[in-house]
Amino acid sequence: MAVKVTTSGFASLTSIQAKSDNTRDEVARQSIHRHLFVMTDLPALAVPLFNKLPKNSNAPLLVAFMAACCHPDYVTNISMLANLPADERAACLQLASAVLNGAWSIDDSSTVLAALLPWLLSVT
């Protein structure tokens, strides 16, 4: 059975068709490759965290944290950040500080959440 999923990017709409039992994961993997151009549009504070996502065992935690910083529908347990390596904790702290101090705009949140879409599909 074919499943057609449409994801929107900043430049165009992309249709992805996947045929497998793991359709959701396959769609997410394909979507990640199609969304790499979004990285140049990211706010500077998000770039260090995005750079750590590929092939990182902590990716689900980093994705959950970034999503929670960007949108109230996403929730994460910040005590889990204590288990991250020091450089990842520092990047999370910088992002949280910007959000709490008002230096993080709604546009920043929208951009990061759109770029997180492939990872949200693959880790949730």
C-alpha cells in the first residue's frame, strides 16, 4: 500500500512516496535530506544543536528540547539535559536563555520548528 505524504519547505512543496512497513521512518529520512537547505535559514542559536542531530544517540532529547522551546504543544523534561555531554548542555542552555530573556522571536521559533519536522516525525 502506497502512502503519500506532503511536506512543505521554505522553497517548495515536496511529495514523498514510501512503500514499506516503516513508512513513517522512511518518509522522515527522505524528508531530512530534502530539508538540508533550511539549515542556512536557522537562527544562530539553533545551529549548534542542529549540527549535533545527525547520528547522535541524544537526538530525540535534543529534538524534544528544541521543540519545547519553540511551541507550547511540545513538552520535555529538562532534568534529562543533565545527562548530555557538556557541549550539548551548553548549547541547550544558550537556547533556553534566549527564549527566557525574550531574545528569541516567534519567527525564530517558526523557522526552527519547520526545520525540526523531519526529526519530529522520526523520533516521536
